[in-house]
Amino acid sequence: MDTILTQIQNTSAVEWLGTATGLIGVYLSIKEKALAWLFFILCYVLYVYLSFTASLFAAMVLNAIFIPISAWGWLQWGRSSKNSDKPEVRISKTNPTQCLWLGCIAILGTAGLGLFLQNFTEGALPFLDAFATVVSLIAQWMLGRKLLENWLAWIVADSCFIILWGWQGYWVALLMFLVFTFMATTGYLSWRKEISEIEK
């Protein structure tokens, strides 16, 4: 316990800032605020650095890819029927065809990336790192499209990241992903309630 407390006390400013921007981003996304994406971009920039120092190379690439995806999400959520010819993005459910495609991407992506990490890097827990990375990419795309089940995908990915960051001794990051898991659960329940009210 003393070791964990000491490590928390020695946590870098980068890790604290990455944690804070990530939490704010998730909170704002639950509330459907486009500003969430700015905080996500800041968080991902910081976690590119942290992932590199933790030898979580798939997570590093993931966070780098998330930067332009977040810019895309910001544009998607910033749409308004008053100032755009395109319809505003609204919360919806993932259809069966999307589920099938996303499931195939998750399986093939994890296998391919996991083999690459295992054979060409010294990364920690390569297949778990790969799975968390691929599911996170899927979840981020789903969030940009405001698909309800994005929160379920985040719960799965965040649970994997809890293991990955804990394995490397990044306790603040681990705590952040614990909070992310709770917030993703809250987001799912909140969005499901909103869909239920729309469907009445």
C-alpha cells in the first residue's frame, strides 16, 4: 500500500493533466456537448507520451489515431440543422449489420495487431494491448456517430486498460480508467433513457 501511495505522490504532471482532461471529456460527452472533443484531443496528446514511456505501443498508436478521430467527432457533433445541409447527429442504436462488421473488425484487428506487437516489439501484454486498442477505436467511432452501444464498448476497453496500466504501475491512469468505466456505465444508462423517451 505504501508503494502505491508513493507512486501516486510521484505521479507526473503529464499523467495528472491527461487524467483531468480525459475525465472532463467523458463527462461532457455524456451530456452531448461538442466541447468534449477538445478535451479528448488534449488527453490523447498527453497519453501518446505516457503510452510510449510505459511501453504500451498499441495504446500509443491508438492515442495518436484518436487525435484526428476526435477532430472528426467534434465536426460531427457540431452539426446543427440550422446552419448545415446535413442532419444533426442524434443518439441511435447500433444495427445488426454494424454489429457484425464491428465484431469482425475487433477479432481480426486484435489478432493482427497482437501478432505484430508480440513479434516486433517488446510491448507489455501484446494481445490485451491490441484488443483494448481495437475496441477503443471502434468505441470512438461509435461515439462520433452517437451510437448507444459505444458505452458498452468503452466499458470493455476501459476494463482492459485498468489491467494494462496497473501492470505497468501507473496508478493514477488505473484510477482514471476505473472512473471511466463508471462514467461509461452512467453514459449508457443516460443515453438509453433518452432513446426510450424518444421512442415513446
